[in-house]
Amino acid sequence: MQGPFRGTAYYDRMALRVLIADPQPFFCAALAAALSSGDRFDVAGWATDERDAERLVARTLPDVLLCEVSLAPGSGLSLARRLGERPRVLVLTREHIGDVILDAVEAGALGCIGHESSVAEVAEAIENVGAGRFTIDADRMHAALRRISANRDGRGAEPAALSRLTPREREVLRLLARGMDNEEIGAQLYLSAHTVRTHVGNILRKLGAHSRAEAARIAVRVGVADPGMRVLRIEGPKLESR
């Protein structure tokens, strides 16, 4: 509900309007049904890609946007950066919180929780974010901080180089590490292949990498790539997995 009652006792008694953005439609539908079962939330709808989510935000004016980092296609973090302070953004991710929390905060999100959260925990986080309170699962805070420390400070020069990447470049690197080419990355992030090529060049320069494969291996070693990612390395006529 938009209007003059934000921040007042009257507004605080109103149901929070929530929009869900996640690449899995079945998850969106199930979470929407769960959140709609009581009178705490008014679920305005859900979307699986960035542009549809942005159109729904403009049409439904939600209080809280609950979004994943990677959409299909698109990026929840790119969307959060464009939206500014309204709606307030809560990142609900399948990735490790320690890998995304800094980028989420930079993008303007007011919270970050994992998919292992129960519906009750998600509901509590939505209410906190709707009230303007930063939210991260306290039980998982220590693990997230340890992950951030390991990624940024504990592995030599590579984390220092990663810290020089812009949030968009980290998004491109994460997709590059999945083996996507420039056209596929562009389709995922709504960028032209030329723009992706520029980002990749900047990534290689900042990481001191000589190839996309080397940049991908760095991403795997420092935790930027998806968990369990394996990178193929070509040496002469042999193809081996690392």
C-alpha cells in the first residue's frame, strides 16, 4: 500500500504487499500460496525474470520485493539497484549468504536470507525489512562472516583483485564461471554482447588472468562461482578437469 500512511501506526497495521522474483515458477507459486494463507501479507504477484519483475513493481507498488540473485533471465541485484529505496528488497537466495551479502547490500537490499529458511523465518524477515530493519539470519551470521573473510582476505592476492571488480563485473564473472559465452551472459543480464566483452576484458585485467578459463578457475578457488563448479582446462591435445 502506497500513500501518506507509511511509517504511521495506521500503516503498521496494514498487510505488507509483497512481490516475489525467482527463476523457479513452482517455488514462486508455492511461496506465494504460503504467504497468502494469513492476513499478514498481500502477495501482489511473482515473476521469473528481471524485466517482468520490474513491470510488476511499477504496476503493483509492493512494499517488499523478495528476490533471488540470478533470475531467468536477469539479475535481482541489478533490479534492486534500479529500484532504489522502494520497494525495500529482501534477497532470498540459493547461494551461500556469505558469497552474496556484500553485493546485495551494495545493490540496496535490506536483508539476505537463504533458501533453507522456513516459511515462518521468511515471513519474519519480510516484516523486518518492511519496517526498515536490516535482516540476516542470526543463526547463520557467523558462517556468512567466515565465508566473507575467506573469500576476501584469506587467500593471497586473488581476493584483493576481486575486491576491485564492480558488482556488475562479479555478476559477469559468476556466469562466465558457469561456462556461458558472451551472448549467453548478455541474454541473462540483458546486456549486449559488446558490453559483456568489455566487462570480460576488465575482469581479466583486474584479476591478472590471461584467459576466460583462468578467470573461471580463480572464481572457483575464491568462492565466487557456484558451489561444486568444475572448470575444464585445455593443455595441448588433452582435456582435463580441475
